[in-house]
Amino acid sequence: MLAVISYPPIPIWELGPFRFSLHGVFAALGFLAGAMVATRLLRQRGYDTEKYQSILTWGLIGAMLGARYLTAPSAIAGGVPILEALNPVQGNFSIMGGFVGGILAGWIRTRMFGLSFLPFGDWSTFGLAVGTIVGRIGDLAIVEHLGSESDSLLAFGLKKGYQPAPQHTILQAACEASATPVGEVCASYHFSALYDMLGAVLLLGVLFLLVRFWRARHYGQLLGFWVAWYGAQRFLIDFTRLVPEDELGAGAADRTLGALTWGQWSALAGVLIGIALMAFFGRTKPVVGDRADEAYQQPEGAAAG
């Protein structure tokens, strides 16, 4: 076997009645980091960042609800009772559901201010990319989102004594029961969380290039580009997360619907929506510029959107 990535996961720890995981810690840090980046970019363009903080607050609540409930159909299909699948605090969470819920809630709050969401959405894409990068650090720390077996250089090698995320108890048990000597890799698996993080790093760089060189960019097209890119990224990455049904728990988010996972169907929808948004906004919205920025900062009626 070629060299693979392998290190002891940082398990969930308990403090009294509370259970903590670096997954949640870095998800929160990712949101904060992304919010800071997007706020700075909007401030540079002259937008009202106080209103944007309110938009972010709504976005955070929407993200938590979306992250939880996008996984509900998969859980119900896997046999989880409906009321249990709809529990807002227990169950699987989806980063794509978080994005959907956060964007929708942010759009609602922006419209309540009588403003167009498009400029805020465009510059928030940088925050979304940064948040993904930082948030995935937690997944890497606890070793979550392992996929099918692989011997690639970016695969994760599981060893005896390792305690990966709870979703991988079957893989852990198989490793412990194997004849592999202690200290050697039992099996290696696609490290999907790492792939997603590297894809977000690339996406962040592309976004900066687009802002610098896409001179005829219309408002909303950057947001559409982000939706299409991340949808395509997740669609491809989730091929590495296809595992046998007997390795999935009842509420697994990676359960398949036909030839694709639930996540892939959501991602494919994102690709189509993102492309449609870029085409629509390219025909209906003005080109990004200082004068248009001033108009978009005024209450509804000064700029369409």
C-alpha cells in the first residue's frame, strides 16, 4: 500500500452533562471567519454592515435549521420515525442544507430591510468559501466523512485504537477485529472532508480572480457561480462516499436514491440552479460598478433585485 494520511482522531469529550466535538467548534469558527471576511468586503464597497450583521444572524438560524432538515428525507427513507427525523437538535446535519437554509433566511431578512439581496449574496460567497475551509478542519480532526476504500495519497488510513467519528463505528470495529498488527493501517478510505476542504480553497482563489478579471460581471452572477461550483464539487466528491448499504446506519445522510446519494441529487440541483441564476442575472441585472453599488444601497425602488 502506498503512503496514506493517518493520525489519531480527536474524539468527542464530555464535560459534565455536555458532549463536545471539534466538528461543532470549527463549524462555529468557520461561520465567524466567513462572516468577518464578507463583512470586510462589503464595508470596502460602502454597504451598511450593521444591517448585514442582522442578515448574518438570520442566516445563522436558517443554516442550523437547513443543515438539520435537508437530511430528514434520507433518514425517513432509512426507516427513522418521522418525528425523530424532524427532531431539530438530534440527527445528521448537512453542510449543503446549511448553505440553503442560510441563504434563504438571509434573503428574507434583506428583503425586510427593503434592499436587494444580490450584492450581499455576491460578497457572502467569499465568506461561504472561508467558512467551508475552516469548518472542515473540525471534520479532519475527528476523522469524519470517510468514504469507500482507496489507496490514494489523500486517503485516510485507519489503525487499531483509533476512534473516528461515531458514524464510522462499523469501520472501526472491522479494523479492531482484523489480523492487522497494531500500528499498521487496517484499511484506507477516501477522505471526503479533506477533498471538500481543498475544493473550497480552490474555489476561494477562483472567486478572487473573477472579481479582478470578470469586468462584465452582473450582480448576482458571483452567487450563481458559487452555487454551481459547490454543487458540482459535492456531486463529484460524493462518488467517493458511496459505500455498501450494510455499512450505513438508519439515518445515514449518504443513503442512495437510485444510482446517486441524496447529497448528489441536492448537489446536481444546485448546479442547474446556479447556471440558471448566472444566465438570468446576466440578462436582468446591471454590471457591477461604483454607481450601481450606490443605487443598491438605497431602499427598494432605487434598484431592482
